Amino acid sequence: MSTTGVFRRITMGIAFAGLVSGGAWAQAQDPTPQQQDIQQDKKDIRNDKKDSAKDRADRNKDQRDINQDKRDVRSDRKDIRQDNRDIRNDKQDIHQDNRDIRNDKTDLAKDRADRNADQHDINKDKRELARDDAKYGANSSQAQADRKDLHQDRVDRNQDQRDINKDKRDLNADRRDQNQDMRDLHQDRTDRNQDVRDLHKDKKDLHQDRKDRNKDQKDINKDKKDLKKDRADLRQDRRHR
């Protein structure tokens, strides 16, 4: 065999080997449709797991928010009940203050009338004393009796004045109590109204958090269905590979 023939055979063998190896490399680089489906199924499963984990985290957070909203609602209702009790107590206190003020005014008017009557008696006693002194003499029994009556009327008048001063202090104290009770009533009503607004807001938050929780639960259920379907597709693709 000539050298040219041998060289030709060697060249053809190398070319054939190159074609075979090139086809194998191309086959290794280009996955089959079944392999592509399997890869896509695995990717879908990973995404489904991520979505499921995220939706569970959201659902758990919403549940914690719901629990907190429930505690807030209970606390707001408790505050409102306490505010209403305070308001009732304040109204009773104001009612009692009004009675005390009316009684103080009645006592003050009576003590003033007594003081004026005593002052009238004092003036009368002075006139009688002056008349008896002039008529019977300063040491007469009539003059001594007039001085005794004058002394007693002055004692009564001074006691009535002390009662008047005390009635004024009581009246001022009761008015201060009334003003304080009115401020307390106003503040308690303000607190109650704020607690009612807080209750309404917490109820709205609770309603919204429940809606979010339910939506997240639906997303979780959907993710489970998607995950189940993608795993079934993966098993099916592997059987047809």
C-alpha cells in the first residue's frame, strides 16, 4: 500500500472521529425537551416553596396582629366602661355639690337674718339703756337689765357673724368642689370619646388584619396546589425521559 493511501485513511479516520465527538458535544450542550421540562419543574418547585414560606410568614404576622388587635379592643372596652363609671360618679358628685351649695346659701341667708335681727335687738337695747339711764339712773335695776340684754345680743350677733363667715367658707369650698367635679366630668367625657375612637379604629384594624390573614391563607392553599402540581409534573417528566 502506498504512502498516499495510508495518509488518506488516517485523515478520514480523524475527520470521522471529529464528527462523532462534535455530535456528542452538541448533544451534551443542547438538553432534550424532557430535560428542559425537568429543569423547569424543579425551578417551579423552588419558587413554590419560596412563595409558600413567604405567605406563611405573612399569615403568621397577620395572626399576631389580629391577636394584638383583640387585646386592644378588650382594653378599649375596659377603658370605656371605666370612663362611664367615672362619668356617673362625677355626675353624682356634681349633684351632691349642688345640694351642698343650696344648703350653704340657705344657711347663709338664715345666719344673715339672725345677725340682722340681733343687730336690731342691739340697737333697741342701746335705746332702752339710754332711756333707763336717764330715767332711773345708771345703777338702777332697769339699766342693769338693759346692759345684760345688750351684752347677750352682742354675743348672739358675734356668733351669727362667725356662722356667716363659716357659711361663706363652706360655700366657696363647695363651689371649688363643683368646679373641680365639672372639670373631671369634662376630662372623663373626653377620655371616653377618645377610647370610643380607639375602639372603632382597633375594630377596623382587626377587620383588615383578618382580611389579610384570610388572603394569605388562600395564597398558602394555592401555593400548596401549585407545589403538588409541579411535583406531579416532575414525576411525569422523569418517567418520560
